[in-house]
Amino acid sequence: MKRAGFDNIWLPVALLLPQLMIIAIFFYWPAGWALQSSFYLQDPFGFGSTFVGGENYTSLVGNDQYKRVAGFTIIYSVLVTFFSLAIALLLAVKADKVIRGAKTYRTLLMWVYAIAPPVAGFMGILFFDQSTGPLTKFFQMFGWDFKLGVDYNATATAMVIVAVWKQIPVNFIFFLSGLQSIPRSVREATMIDNRSATGRFWQVTFPLLAPTAFFLLIINITYALFDTFGIIDALMKGEPGNNPMTLVYKVYLDGFRGNDLGGSSAQSVILMVLVLLLTVFQFRLVERRIHYT
Amino acid sequence: MTNLTFCATAAAVAFSATAAFAETEITWWHAMGGQLGETVNKLAEDFNASQDEYKITPVYKGSYEETLTTGIAAFRAGEQPNVMQVFDAGAATVIGAKGATIPVQDLLANNGVDFDINDYIAGVRYFYADSDGKMIGMPFNSSTPILYYNVDALEAAGVTPPKTWEEFQATTAPALKDAGYIALSQSHLPWIFTENFMSRHNLPFATNNNGYDGTDTQILVNNDAIKAHFTAVSEWKDDGLFEWYGTGWGDNAKPFEEGKVAMWLGSSGSFGGLLQKDLPFEFSATELPYWEAVTAEPTQTFIGGAALFAMSGQSDEENKATAEFFRFLTAPETQYFWHQETGYVPITEAAYEVAKKDGHYDRYPAAEVGVNQLQDKAGDNTKGYRMGFYVQIRDIMNREYGRILTGETDVETAFKTIEEEANELLARFAKTQG
């Protein structure tokens, strides 16, 4: 096969340039600034600043609140990722089997995708309202005095539920198209080999879905870590108080609400490193076990 | 013909451009939403109509925190407004950044506007001043925490509004509970039960003269009086005498407006809003209660709300316009209008006199409570406080208080945590000024 290539080096460079510039301007440049200001404590107006070395980092290590936020972020991400993937997979498998009214059913399941995270958060506020919220009443039926914004666990539960609800449609769409791309012949062959539907699912369907699932796993972890910001912000109603929050939200609070630029920069540098490690881990360890057809 | 029209239009454009140029335009970034925002717009319209040399344009920038952050970002980009509204907790940040603002006292003096700090109401005078007593920010919407009560509820329970927390605990609250009410809620634990707990009892809130005299300040929040107060508050909560509905302001005001809670600690600035809501019961207000065990003679409280700062880096003409706007704003009539519409206190004694003479307090006795409280006996610790990163310190207080009230921590540990984290932030703030 003839190897395709460019005769001139400048053409590919010119074609790549817009993308590279976007990355440089919107990622490398601010990231560099964040790295630099994480070693300083500076007056927000820009008049005074002191070089403090690693103090912004060391003060985070000893801070109980930072540890608590980090702990919550892990639990929150695991719960949101797990439930939004599991529920979406279940719905997709069931939707795949529906023949009559399939389109309506699928459209209804995808609908929530169109809702922006802050809007989802505001709907959460209505559903979990302390006195009139239907979900508040639902939890109270089980004897849980559910109070959004008062009780830490109640607020955390609300954040997980809204975030999962918002993410299910995305996962559903991908899982459904993944299921539908499994060849009919393969399905029919397994029907002969295995009579148990559950067995067929785990032995044949799920491995064939693995590339989709892996892609969604990455997307969902990123979603839980970063994109749920709007939901958390809305459910907090502007006052962090004793509410749970994620690491990204704390970067925002300290930087944009508290005007502590150095401390906030140090936190975002830590987050950048975490995301880097997570990505390496995912591609080195998890992806090796996945077979693309 | 077409050519002629074009020339005429061009001439007209040029003419109107010069006409507009003669009018100095200034901008004012503020955080007053809703009804308050409309009153702010009215103030600006009135100022613009009162003369034809200057024109002010108010721009709403979101919450207090958002306005401060946007203002800082704009300053760093050289795009700052002429006037910026900064709230109480942001005062240390903006006053600490020497060169970011023109002290209002200098601005007025340089532009021939008479200024005497003693014209201002006692509790308002030094809150936005520097350690030498020079006024840096012009107090704008000033309020102080007062106790609102449901007159019908108190009558049903056969009690009068409490003067002291001892009276509340022994008499008022149990009677209200028997009458079927939750006795009390409050809307801002750091402001009402911490900062103003200190001023009401004349207790020092921070070293360095409450933080005015330097940046190597330590917070003095971990003291027995306030710990006893929070121990009492959480006992009241356990006994069903007090309820906490989260950190949000409105969440705690709502049960009072619905008539479930009989008394609510809010801002004197909430008065206008409550009046407009047309509550299904009669309400009134009284001064913030105090502990007799701590002090026999309660002192005046701090103001909350926000001040207007004249940002530096503007032309002399624009600074002159800002000074003229401040002259208009502090005029007794303007202050009285603002006081009537919103419930924020009039900031000058002259304005207070106008309101009194007009019979405003005969019509609405509750409107005078805040003004009176700001004119109670002064003490060494009542002029204000100045602490850096105070927005975060308040957030730490809110977090720990919430944890106390939900049983996640105890009073002793919570105050130790607040003290440690606040002092660490104060030390960090000192370095930002270096």
C-alpha cells in the first residue's frame, strides 16, 4: 500500500495550527499561570505578592476540610459513575427488546439529555424542597427527616440523585447504539448455545459492549468530577455552609468567592495532576483488557 | 439631494457627539437585585435629572461576592467602574489594596464637597474607615441585625418581645412553644450570632484593635461567652425552641413569613421587603437581645450591608462626578427616600432627623429599631472589625455552626477549628499584602 503523505511540511503545520493554538491559548497558557501563581500569595487587586514556595500545597495537606472534600469527591464520583452507568445499561437492554412503540420509549428516555446542569439543579431544589418537595416527602415516609441544605447526608444524596438522573440519557444513547451494532447472527448463535438470558448477557453481550462501556466510564468519571459543578452550585443555593462539595467546587469557592488566588491555583494544579494520573491509569490498565473488534 | 442629507446627518451626529461629551459619564457596579435594584435605578435617575453635567449608569453585577470578584478582575484589566459596591466581608480586601480606591474622604475634600465624619450615625462612622479614622468607603446600604416578631403569636402566648437571652430562654420561648410556635429562627449565624454577638457585648473580636491596626491579626472568636451562647442555641434547638433551616438567608426567613416561627433575627434592611409581602399577621421588631450574664449594658452593633468605593485610575472629571454623586447620595432627602423604600438605616443624623420629623417612625415603629440600636452606647469594640479573607472565614463559621446544629461536632471542637483555620487564613492574607 502506498503511504500517503504531504510533500510540503508547511501544509500539515498550517492545518494543525488552529487546533494547537486553541490548546495553547485555552489550556497551556492558563495552566502555566496557575502553576506560577500557586507558589505565590497575592493581593487580589495585584498590588502585593509574596513568594511562598510550596506553602500553598503544604497547607492543603494539613487541612481537615480539604481532606473531607477530597473524600467526598471520591465517594461522589464512584456513586454517580456507577449508578448512571448501571441504570442506563439496564434501560438500554430493556429498550433494545421493545418492538412496539420503541421510538417513543427511546425518545422519552433521551429527553433529559437536553437539560442543562444548572437547570437540573434547580429542578432538584424543587423536588427536594424542605417543606413541599415530593422527594423530601418520599424519604420522610421511610422515617428519614430529609432536609436539603441542613443535613450533610441529605444534601449529598440529593446531589448524587440529580447528577445520576442528568447523566443517564447520555449513557443510554451510547449503550443502545452499542447494543444495536451487535450483529444479529452473533445473537442468534448465542441463543442456541445458552438458554439463560442473564448468562447470554454477561458472556456475550457485555464483552461486546466493553469498548462502549470503557469510553463511557471515562466520560462519566470526568462528568462526576467536573461537569456536575452546575448541579452542586444550584443545590447549594449560593451558600456552601456545611454542605458537601467536590474538589472543583472548592477551587471555585476559594478563588472566585474568597479571592485566594494562590491557594486556589495550588488546588487546580493538584486536580490537573490527578486527571493526568487517572488518564494514564485508564489507558494503561483498563484498556488492555478490552478487545476492539 | 442625497449628498445634502448625508452632510446634515453627519453634522447632526457630530453635534450630538459633542453635546454628549460635555456630560461626564460614570458607571456604578452594584449587587442590588430585585426591588432593591429598582430603587438603585431610581436613585441614579434622580441624580441624572437633578443636574445636566454628570450622568451615572448603575449596572447590576450579581451577588456581593460576584460583584467584588468581577470588580477585581476589571481592575486588573484596567476596566474598573468609577463606583463599586463592596460588602462588609470584602472590606478588608478592598481597603487593604492601597491604591485600588480613592478614600472617599479625600475624594470629597479634593472636589469641594463638605465632609465631617461626625455627621454620620455613630454605628456607621468607622466601619469602612482606616485605623486613623479616615473614611475610605461611603456607607451605602447599612443595616444591623434586629429581632422581628409576630405580634399575634406573642399575644397568643401572653409574652412580650424579649430584651435578653435569659428572658427568651426562661419565659418567651417556652410560652411560644406551648402556643404552638417554634420560638426563633435566624438568617445569618456569622453576622448575627458572631460578629454582632461581639459588638452587642463589647467583646474584642480580633487582636490589633479588631484588626484595624495591622495585618498580623488573630481572631478572638474562641471565647467562653460565645461558646456558652452556641451551647444554649443548640439546646434550644433540641428543646424545639429554635430551628435552623440551613445556611441560606431566605430558607430561615420563610417559616417566619409563613407564621410557623414566631420570632426571626434578620436585618433591619429586611423591613421594606416584609412590609411589601403583606404577611397574614401583624409584625414588629425589637433590638437584638443580649446575655445579662455577659453584660449589664448592651452596646451598639456593627452594620452589615455594603459601602460604595471610588475606584482609582479615573480622570479628574470623572472623580468630580463621583464626588457629586456621593454628595447627592448623602443628602438627607435622598437618604430618607432610600430608608423608606428599603428599610436600610439612614446613614447621617440629618437624614434620621428628617425621617423623625416626617412621622415615619410613628407610622412604622419597627423602622426605627435599627437606627436606635446603632446609636446605643458605644464601646471599644463596636466600631467595626477588619479581617482579610473574611469571606472564607465566614464560610468556615457557617460550616462549623451547621455541623454543631446537626450534631456532627460539638461546640468546643467547632470553635477550636474556626480559630485555627481563621488564623491560618489571616496569616496568609498578611502575606498577600507583602
